[in-house]
Amino acid sequence: MNTVTRPRILVVGAGFAGVECVRRLERKLAPDEADVTLVTPFSYQLYLPLLPQVASGVLTPQSIAVSLRRSRKYRTRIIPGGAIGVDLKSKVCVIRTLTDDVVNERYDYIVLAPGSVTRTFDIPGLTEHAFGMKTLAEAAYIRDHVIAQLDLADASDDPAERAARLQFVVVGGGYAGTETAACLQRLTHAAVQRYPRLDPNLIRWHLIDIAPKLMPELGDKLGRSAQEILRRRGIDVSLGVSIDKAGAEEVTFTDGRVVPTHTLIWTAGVVASPLIATLGAETVRGRLAVTTEMTLPGHDGVFALGDAAAVPDKTKAEENAVCPPTAQHAMRQGRKVADNVIATLRSQPLVPYVHRDLGLVVDLGGKDAVSKPLGIELRGLPAQVVARGYHWSALRTNVAKTRVLTNWLLNAVAGDDFVRTGFQSRKPARLKDFEYTDTYLTPEQVRARVEGGDAASY
């Protein structure tokens, strides 16, 4: 079988779902059975749950960025860029490369795992003044920014400016927001000891969420435990509250409070990648509606999974239940999709996806954590052991595991360091600068580009 006639499998996205799919395809497909191509802006898999620990300096950035090129057996072709449109009829994926070239990539089978982007609302000043916590660059930038606020406050003789720079606002009472507030509060609490001119009581962290409960998926008891831990540390937790408007030097809450601050971190949920909207297919709350086998109805050779797909959850009794956008589901869906792609190639029956949720873990830094593995509620050090044990075991390579474990041990023994890396330039970068959500095409633009031949092809 020659190269021209081999089926072309295109995987979009290098998150948990996409990487697991590619790795399984490589292991189970014969070298001459199909060509596998992966579209991703970065040639690494990012372990998202540990981003708050990168922002707080507990972990180094490369610890949670697992290279896709370490394996000597790796034979997948990587296109460095992002998919900005898909024409399902013509079986063409439109890709914007890192050099801003737009190319057409043809496929026979496509696996859509583009993940999610930060969910924003039409709040004045939000995208211009808020930071996100969705990428490695954002985590590194936020760390620099927070330490810079301490430096600037220490150098200032203006009490108002000093107070404003030492107030920090995190929006989002889910796992990302809660862990971000908890980890960064520990960083500033430790760092202020090195600033004798600063009053530690001036440092104020605010965690707000429009929901009535903190992390409701954990249940009432564990949610209250997490809230008590945060309040004991001095974090002001406000529920039923959101942002009314954001400015460069202050944030207005919906309850009327105006907080002078230079730091607004937005973690109020995620939505499916805008790529899904280019397909013109049926969606469920923005996620692509797929079957239990993770195929797209009415389109041969199209699979979707992870955060961007509403995969039916057959372990739940309620009708129309879908799998939550968590890492444990994405990883297992990736393997199952790979099996189903191979089954399609070999004209074999597809297998539905079924996985019972293993539970939730929330690392609040230090010895503080709340976890609910297999429905068992844990707090304190036992919860911390479970949380870090789960994250450590989920890392894909031994190199990543070694780096993370070494970082944890070093931080426990030597404590934090408070060095800015220089990532922060004189030009501020905010939410709109890290997630390029304005680069996607409309379904009409995709059709016009494919039919008109406006883009080159690989």
C-alpha cells in the first residue's frame, strides 16, 4: 500500500483527549495502515489541573508541559497551528499556522478534540483588563504580575496606590478559581515577609462567584470545608456576586462594592472551542452533539470528544445526561475514539463510551485540600495525599512525574521563591491576548475558502 492511498486521520487538539487518541492510534495501527496528523499550536500536552501551582511557583512551567516529541516511536505528523474551520462535506480542515498562513488539510477521518476556551460575558472592560487561567503563558504571566504588584506597592509612597496593588480579585468559585485564589494567596502571604515596608494586613484576596455555593459538585459539606479554609486564610469569599464592570485600577461588583485593584483573574467557566460553531452541526449548550460512540450523526468518519463534545453519560439515570468536561473523561474518551476509528477502518463494530466518574480532588496548597474519591469525603492531609497522588499518576511520562515530584519536595523543604522571570513586558497582556477566539471562520467563510481555493494545501 503506498502513501497516496493510505487513509488520512486528522486529530485536532493536543489536550488530554487528542493526545490519548494519537498515542493509541500509533500503538494499534500498522505503519502502512493509515497516516496520522495532529493539529496543535504547541507540541506539548498541558496538564491543566496543575496550572494554579505554576502560577504560584510551586511547579515550574516545563513540569506540566509534556513534550509530544520525546517518544522515539512517535510517527505522527504535527502541523503547528490551530484549526479555524472545518468543511464536513468536502472533508477539509482549514488551519492557521504559527506564521499566520492559512492552509487546507484534507482528511478521510477527523477527530475533533479542540478543547475549550474561557467563558466570558458582555461585561464592560472584562476582556481588556482581566487575566485568564487557561494556558501555560497565562499562568507564567500571572505569577510575574502578582509579584510585580508587591514590588510596586513596596516602592510606592502613595497609600491609595499601595492598597490597590495589594488587593486581588478572582472570579469563579469552581475548581480553577478556588485553587488559583488559594495557591496565589499562599504565595503573597509568604512573599510579604520579604517586604518589611509592607503591612501584611493590606493584602486582600477576593473570591467571588454568582452561584450560591462554592464548588457545588463536591457537595455541601466539602464545599463548606473549602470555604472555611479559605476564610481562615483571610480570603474574602462572596457568593451570589459577580462583576458589573472592570477597569484598569478598580473592579465594580454586582452588589455595588468598588474594589481598587490592578489584578482581576477570570476563571468563571469554559465553553467549547469556537471551532465547533464552524461546522454548522447540532450542539448541546455549545458542545457538539454526538452519539455514545462519539461519532457525529449524518457524517461518516467524524468523531468528537472532550470539552467540545456532549458525549452521552450512560452511567447516569437522568435522561440526556452528558459527561462533564474533566480530564478523566477526556483521557478515556481519547482511547475509545482511537479504538472506534480503527474499527471503522477495519469495518468492525464501534463500541460505546461508558465510564463512571472516579471523583473530584481540590488542592488548596500546603496541607489543605478537599477530595471526594469514589464518593468518600476527605479533608486535610489525607485529601492532599489523594489529590496530589491522582495528579501525579495522571501525568503521561516518567520525566514529567519526576519533575513534578521533585518540585513538590523542593517547595516543601525550601519554600517559595519570589523571582519574576521577565515574562511580563511593559505592554500589558490580558485575557483577549492569550486566547485567539477572533481568528475562527464562519461556516460560510469555510465553504467559500474551500470551494474558491483561497488557501494553499499541505
